[in-house]
Amino acid sequence: MSNDKQLSACEFRELEEDELIHVDCLEHVYPDGTSSLHNVCFSLFKGEIVVICGANGAGKSTLVEHLNGLVKPKVGRLVVLGQEVTQKTGVITEVGLVFQDSDSQVFAPTVLDDVMFGPLNKGFTADAARLAAISALERIGAAHLTNRIPYYLSRGEKRLVAIAGVLAMNPEVIVADEPTSDLDPFHSRQIESVLFELKTDSRISIVIATHDMDLAARIADRIYVIAEGQVIATGTPRDIFYNKSVLARANLNEPTAVRLYKRLCQGGSASDFKPVKEHDLVKLLEGVIGKAEP
């Protein structure tokens, strides 16, 4: 469903119950005068995964950098965990930001030192920071990396360490910018699994910025589509991925399951149930094949 009407007449909204991040009419302009965000509205609620989808340069990274106060809003309203973010607000450590470039986030002599860095800066004692770091690495299945030197880690391993670094600070929200970009299939699946388990097992709310539509289809509870610095649509994965005009405007492809299903529909196999995930498509095909067997 499109929110073009909202964008043309942006108004501040009341905070809703369980709303952890609340963005109203956010605008951002780069120092050279280029507008990167315009009248952006966004919400994250407790216990959900929200995916921000958009092509390269659409404004995804700029938006997510606002969500923990790393970048401050000059125009618009940003409320994070009940705190209004202003130019004087510091970085909100309860919202952990995992950067797309892990090399800018993983830099200490050892992995343990790196994961301890955040808790130490947050005021933990050395012993408490060590315990938090070890616990975070264990929770994401990366304890075997504890004494490794970050320089020699693979891209996927560095991304895990970056996630552990924010997890060690006990965040309520984790924001990940292109968390599976440039990763091999094994580490992409591992990162996806870790983020999903942090939501389901630890009740951490997740924001993911990506142009990987298959990832978005598998993991998102809600989706925001951003194009040219504006949110052009928001809704469930099924709302978004069966809206051809929205995907075209944002220069995004359909997820694999949606594309294959539409090809099947051309052969007369349409169903009222519209699959978004590959698993859903397989179940649908199993039912169709079962009915066709003599």
C-alpha cells in the first residue's frame, strides 16, 4: 500500500503502545546540499523485524544511521525508546548499529577485545565486560573466534563479531545495514539465522536495510520501501511483493518465490494463496501436484 498521500502532507503522529522507534517527517541534506531523505515516517514495534528495502543510493543507510542517534535530525521528529533525539543527544547504546562495512567496526587486537570495547565504554567493569563479550559470542555461535585476530577473519566472521559487539551492550534494538552483502551463501544464512533467533529467543527488535528481496521475504514482519529518499510504501511482505508498481518505482526485483509463482500463474496454476517465501511455494506446489496425481 502506498503512502504517497502521507508524504505530500506529513504530520506528526502520536506514539503508539510498544513503539520503540518513532520517526516523523524526517529530512536529511548532505553538506553539499544534496537531499538524501524527505518526509520519511517510520516505526518499529517491540518484538518485530522490520526491513527497509531500496536500491543503492535510495537513502537506506542514511535512515538507519538516524535510528540510534548517530546522525541527528535537523528537520522532523525522532523518538527512540521514549527519548526525543535532538542535536544534543548522544548515541543511544540501547540501539546497536551493525555497519555494512565490518572493517570500520571491528578493529581491536583480538575478537574478545573488540567485543568488550562497547561494554567498557558503557561503564562496565573489565570483568563484567569480559563476561558480556563471552556471552554475546556464545549466543551467536562465535565463541571459537574469541582469541582470533580480526584482521585475519573472513567477511562473514567479521560480521558475526560486529553483531556480538552490539549484543554485548544488551540492546533492545539491533539495526543492521546490508548484513548479508558480499557474503558467501554459508555466512549469509548464518547471519540471517542469528538475527532471526535474536528476535525469537531474546526478544530483540530488529531493523534491516537491504536490497536482497529474498532475505526480506524470509525474515520481515513488515517492510518499508524507500526510493529517492522517500518511503513510497509500507506493509507486510505479501502487500509489498505483489505490488508491481511499487517494486518498479523502487528499482527492486521480486523475490524468487513470487517470480516463480507468477510464471506458474501464466500456465493456469493460480491460487488464492500468494506465496512469498520459497517454503510457501513448495507447500503450494506439493498440494497442486498431489491433487493432480491419479
